[in-house]
Amino acid sequence: MNKKDKEQQRYLIIDSTAIIHVLSKEKLSDDNVILIFPEGIKNEMRSFQAKSVLESLKEDKSLIFTNPTLQSVNRVELMAEETQDIVNLSKTDIQVIALALDYQNATVISDDNGIQNVCYHLGIPVLTYSFKIRKAREYFWKCTVCGQKYKRKQDLCIECGSPTKRLFLSKTKL
């Protein structure tokens, strides 16, 4: 591959939601596209349909199963802590985002709002199938009784002992 081809090469980092929504190579018919999956995604495929889609994609030569660098994983975890998406992201979700940092010209395919939010904050483009967040989010927890707010996950209110609920503020429009 020459330098010009490498610059035009696009990488699509695939989340399990893309496979569950029947991702097919035909929908991404571009010779300059390589599909990248985190190794951990194999363990998330439980339905027969998702396993079948993954198996059919494995036959394609422009597909890579790999793990992200530790540096990228750490960067994603720090951002997910900051946005408070960390409480809902799986290890594989974090790997999906981290792989997008490892590959130049990478785009994440995911309907997961936590993945989308962290990607937005890291400047990573996202494609979706059915659900796209409209605005970046900043999460917080609020007591269901007294209204006390917490920036970090808090299951019970420190003030009154009641349960809290996870809410978000909408930030910049995407």
C-alpha cells in the first residue's frame, strides 16, 4: 500500500450494536474501508443472528480483530470518568473507543449512547443505525426525594438516604 492509499484508508471500528443490527459489508462497499473489531466482541455475540453476521464478516479479507493500546484505553477511561459514562461502558465498549484513537481516519459504528458521548468528547466520528444522541451529555445523580445533586455516582443520598437517579445535562449540539 503506497502513502496515498494509506492516507485514504478508512477504518470502521465496530461495536456489538452494529452487528446486532445486521451490519453487512455490502452496506459499506468501499475498497478503502477496513472493519476493526475489539477481540472482546466475540464474547458479546449471543444471538444466532449476531453470531451469523460476525461469521460472515470473518470471511472478508478487510477485517481485523485486535486490541487497543494501553495508552488509548487509559485516555478513554479518563474521559469516560469525566463524562460519567464509565458506569455504563463495558470493557469491550472502552476497547471500541480506544481502537478509534489508535487508527487514523477511524469512525466508530455504534448505537450505544455512552460510546457516542465519549467519542464526541474525544473528537471521534460516529455512525449509527437507529439511535444517535443529539447533544453531548454530562451525567449527574439526583436524589429522588430531597433533590440533592452529585457529580459522581451515588446510589443513596448522603443527606436523606433515599435512592438517586442518573440524569444528564445536554451540552453542545452534535
